[in-house]
Amino acid sequence: MNIESHRAFDPRFGATDVARVEDVDFDKSPLIPAIVQDARTGLVLTLAYMNREALARTLELGQTVFWSRSRGELWHKGATSGNFQDVVSIRLDCDGDALLVLVHPHGPACHTGATTCFHRQLSRAE
């Protein structure tokens, strides 16, 4: 599927309820998955993790901030590369333990330079 087929993506689709920051269930785990999706095309850009502080900073800045599991610190996406992600909206899943972050990206999401971190097609082992 190419990016052109995502033209009809509507970032408002499926949003039927309002959630509050207090509804995010960090008691299950201090890190929750944050699926990042391009608000214009619907393309899934990456999967990252947020703790309470990363979510608070994201809401404060209007740009994505994650918890880097490898470095053990907050990571403001684009602070080094310039590939910021402006937050359009954040959705909370039905269990309160995962986020969908709709963004307007300023450049590629992946550290490899690919538009999406999901650029590799998995094949069966032969």
C-alpha cells in the first residue's frame, strides 16, 4: 500500500468519547505504549513509550516527548534531528493503558531516515 491510498484518512473518525489525563492508567505499568500516527495520511509512524512526565511534557509542548527505554531518560522527538512531531490529538484506548498520538511530522519518524519505523516487511523464515 502506498501513501497515496491514505488520502481519505479522517483523524476524527472513531473518536466518540472524551478522556482526561487522569484516565490514563499508569498503575498497570509506569510506561505505556504510544502509537504515533500521521494525522494527514493515517500512516503509523512509530511505537514509543510514555511515562507520566513524558505525557505531561507532550501536552505542555504540543510536540511528542517519550521515555527512552535504552537511555533511561525523556526524549523530545526532533530535539536532535529537527524531525519534530506536532501533536494534533491524543486518544486513550478503552483500557486506559495505551495512547494513539496523531501528529503532523516534520520529517521522517525513524532514526534510519525512513518515513515510518515500520518500513521493513517481515517474511517467513525459509
